[in-house]
Amino acid sequence: MKMGSSCCPDFVSPLCLLLFFLAGAATGIGESPVLRFGRNGQFKVLQVADMHFADGKTTSCLDVLPDQVAGCSDLNTTAFVERMIKAEKPDFIVFTGDNIFGLDATDAEKSLDAAFAPAISSGIPWAAVLGNHDQESTLSREGVMRHVARMRRTLSRVRPPPGSFDGDIDGFGNYNLEVAGVDGTRMVNKSVLNLYFLDSGDYSTVPSVPGYGWIKPSQQLWFQRTSSNLQKEYRSAPAAQKQLAPGLVYFHIPLPEFSSFDASNFTGVKQEGISSASLNSGFFATMVEAGDVKAVFTGHDHVNDFCGELTGIHLCYAGGFGYHAYGKAGWWRRARVVLASMEKTEEAGEWGVVKSIKTWKRLDDERLSTIDVQTLWSMTSAGRQRRRKIPRRS
């Protein structure tokens, strides 16, 4: 085989899975790590979309070249995760749904354990949200998320923490994570980057509305309150400079606004239609109004991998990752990386607030090629945009 993930040990057997968990335990790292910028002033996120893991080495690959078919299985997906972790050395890993392909997974728990095993054994904190296929095996949607939330090194939650939101919230896997400043600086106890995770649903439950699910009003209310509280807390920091801590949002099904782009105003490729919900629930407007969100990252449409900016927010696909997911023969499976970098203050000589957010993609070819490097947001460009929006009156 000529695929980047050609050497695949069998991580699906019970013995090998046990070794993975023991390797994670050997790191001596606790179950609830704190997300924090490194001493180099950077925080890197690896996004893995649509693994579609099923039953390991017995699960065949889809949409690969004829000379790549023999021996290709879920284990190629496992090897790709490992290669990405080794190459990028991320601070955090996000799995954005369809982590398993329920229709072909005979045991959901075993498939989930195998799918996330490389992340667990790496010792790197990770989190996941649900797609529209995760619940189609032997666990319900809630059951899948509960199983994920019990796994080692995960920061995933079934629901927001008790006391953080009054009332019921739709879906399973709505939560936020805070990324603290560099250890030993004034921002050590402040979240300088906020990560939001939402359950975008699976399929519509309204008979008159066909197609996929959407982010419901209760989820949007939770997001609004969480964002507002985080902004108030951040502005109390001496080094915050009256800015908002930037936010990144992760979920599975793209918003209808992803249809706003064509080849003239995005970076990447669009090779299939936008499979969003047929109903626009208004979550994009909710994020614009909140003011802190700089980018949204989804999966679902495997052969789209573009990023486009709309009203100050980048809408980004990761591109298909898994080998048991549909794709395009000859078009490499891929992952998206996001890098947030802090500025160093002249007066204090220490790391302060986030100054830029960049992204790129890595391909599962022989070189793990990096493509489409772009800046999603920077303090300088944000300042220019604010000045342009204030008209001068004569």
C-alpha cells in the first residue's frame, strides 16, 4: 500500500486496548488536567472529524484507490491519529462527531474504546462531541456521551456542570472548557481562550421539517449565558486590556451559513453540498451577537475542508479523517490544526493575552503534508475592523 497509514498494529484486540490504558496510566497524569498555554505562549488544538470507526481490522476502507484496498481498515484511521499526534504534538485533541459509525459497529463501547485509544495513550487531554451516526449501534445517544465522559484523560461532559445553567438543555455534550494563561504570569488563573462544544443533533424530530438536526434555543441560551459570564470574568483581569477572550466553537453538523461561500472567498475546497439542517435556528446570529467567537469548526461533509469568514467569524470544515467514512479516492484523508499564540508585554516582559489564531491542515500522505496555512484572527486585524465599522459624522 502507498497510503500514509500503511503500518497498522491491531489496537482493537482486548489485550492491546488494555495496554493502551495501562500506557495512559503510566504517565501519572490525573483525570482532570488543566488546559493551559505553554511556556512558549502557544496552545495547539488537533481536530479529528468523522473517524467512522466500526470493528477495527475487519472493517474495510471506503473510497480509496484500487491499490490501497488490500489490508486497509479502521486501523488505518488509528495509525493516522497516532501520526498526527506525533507530528503536531498538540496540547488538546477535539473529536467532532461521527466518532464511530454505528450501523457497522457491533459493540458501541468497544468501538469507542478503540477509536479514542490513541488519544488516551498519548496522555494528551481530549474532548468529543456527537455526530449523527454515533448512536446507531448498541448505545443510545446519551449512552454514547456518558461512556465517552467516563474515559481516561477526557474533558468531555454529558451536560454543563451543576449550577452553571438553570433549566433543561437539549442534547448531550454541551459544555465549555477554559484555557488558562501561561504558568507564572498574571493570567495564570484567567481563561484567555474559551472553547465551546455543542450537540448539533442527528436528525429532525419535527415531522414537517426534513433532514438533519440543529442547535436548539435551550443550547443557545446556555451559550449566551456562558459567554457573557466568561467575558465578565476576563475583563476583571489587569492584563485583559478591555478585550474579549477569543472563543472557538466545535460541533458536528455545519450551519446553513456555510453555504455563503464559493471559491472566491474561502481557503480550501468544496467538493459536495452543505448538508446543514433545513431549518436555520439562528445560532450563527447568536454567536455574532456574543462577540467573542472567532471561528467555528465542524465535520459531517467529508470532502469539504474550506474555511471562510462571514461577519467576523470563520466557518471551517476539518475534512474527512476516517478510512471507513466516505471520501474521494486519491484525495488524502486529513485533519485540521489550530494554533493560538499570545503576545509578550513589553512592560512586564511576560505572556499576556492571545494575539493571533492560525490554522492549517495535515494530509495522511507519506510526508504528512501541511496545506492551507491561514490566519483566522489577530488583535491587529480585529482593531482595524472595529475602526472601519464606526462611521464618521460631518
